[in-house]
Amino acid sequence: MSFELILPFLRPIEPLLLDEGISEIMGNPDASWWYERDGIVHREASVSFDAGKLRTGLEVIANQLGKRLDEDNPVLHAQLPDGSRLAAVIPPVVRPAPALTIRKFPSRHYTVDDLIARGTLSRPLAEFLAAQIRSGKTLLISGGTATGKTTVLRALATAIPEEQRIVVIEDTSELHLQKPNLLSVECQTDTFKASITFGHTGSLATIHANSAAKALRRFANLVLRAHAQAAFGDIEAEIGEALDYVVHVEREPGRRVISEVLRLHDYDRRNQQFVFESVYKADSALNSNSNSIGKDSLNAIA
């Protein structure tokens, strides 16, 4: 698939696609178009799309990927040539016209220092998390859509020692870590008929969740979907043994911020609950770099 095939259909939003400061583009069935810049959503009144041409363009993209987009298959997930992710839905699921979202592939990869400067995390927290990664701990980075989970993971992954072999597993290639001993694989469930799985201690992963604590239960539910014969308590117990920290990221106006870090100790089978403690909690005040620490300070446990 080439830009020559796609861009004619996306021409009305070409300025938004080429603007490196824009992270997401959204088109609604009512013909309104929106974009996100620095965590703030703006309306772009100048964009005008012909609904018929938009649908035709989406069908072309689907065909080029070997997929179908019609009334029986009204949802499309695709990766554009530059790595950006496209999600679209057509009538009858939405009316009167298709809805479209493009998560742009960032050309700039933020470093830990960049994230500190942007208020995503503090220097002590960055050093603490880096120390856990270097010691082989397993971290789960949770957050909602477009909260910056992948950006945080990419920045924290620089703490992985250079001599270690790294296996990167993604639905669509996005991380592009700069490490000498690296194997990158894509595991798209709608692409491969065979089951392809990997797993190891000392891992970093992301998950959609609304809080650090809720990420643990969602993790277990996702495992259960793939292993319906397993007991839910056994799954949670295994997570309690395998996972060390949950790092939760939230979106605030103008920035993304690590709001909480949980340290997972175990799983209590009798009470059917995870045993964890909060080792970091950001101040709830917006645009503030201050934070409160749980019963163990970062300096004490680093």
C-alpha cells in the first residue's frame, strides 16, 4: 500500500496529517473534524469531506490490506504507510456518514528528560523506575486511550542494559527502540491463524485501564479470554507472582502525567484480591509538579 493510493482520499485533511504537532485526527458522522495537539482537542472548521468519497477511500484502504469494509464488516483497523493507525466505522453502525480516527505515528521520540521537562514525571520517580527496570522487575503501564502509555514505555526502556536481548511484541510496529540486541515481532490476532506467544521476566507492557488497581483486574480478564478453561483465581495469582509494578498514566490539559505507581506484593487467594501498596501518587492539582509519596518514600525503596 502506498501514499499514492491513500492520499487522494485523505487530501482534505492532508495539512493535519503533515503537521507534526498533531497527535490525533478525528472525523465525526456529522461532518465535523477535530484534532489533538499537546493533549488539547480543537475543532478544524476548514475541513470538508464528501461522505461518499470518504467511504470509497476507506474501502480502497481495506482492499489493499486484504480486508473488507461493508455493512457486514463495518469496522476497519489499519496501519498507514508512515505507521499511523487508522480506525473507521461506517453505516449502519454510525449515521449518516463514516467516522474516522487517525492516531499519528510520532516522528519525535521523547526521552526521559523530555518527559520530565513536560511534567510527565519527576526526576526521582524516573530514577526509581529506571532502577527497577535495570534490576529485572516487570512493569505494567496502564492508562486510557491517548494517555501516552507507549511514549512512557519507550522512554523507560532506555534503562534496559545494553547487553540484554530485547524482544518487542506489538500489534503494529510503533516502539522502534534503539538497542543493539533487538528482535521486533508483530502479533495481530486477525492476521495469523496460529497462536504466537512470548513471555519472560523483566518485561514492560501497556494496558488500557482507568486506574492502576483496575489494570490488574483487566489484565486477568484479558488472560481469561485467551484461556477460558483456566480458573480466574489462578490467573490472578499468577499475575501476583509475575508482576512487580503498575505505572498509571493520565491525560491532563496540555500534558500527560504518571499519576500513580503501585508495587504488587502478592495475591490473597482467601480474600480473592491483590496485595499491593501505592509507592507514588501525584498531586491531584492540575499543572503541578508536586507529589505525595505513599508509606514508603522513593528514596527509601530505591
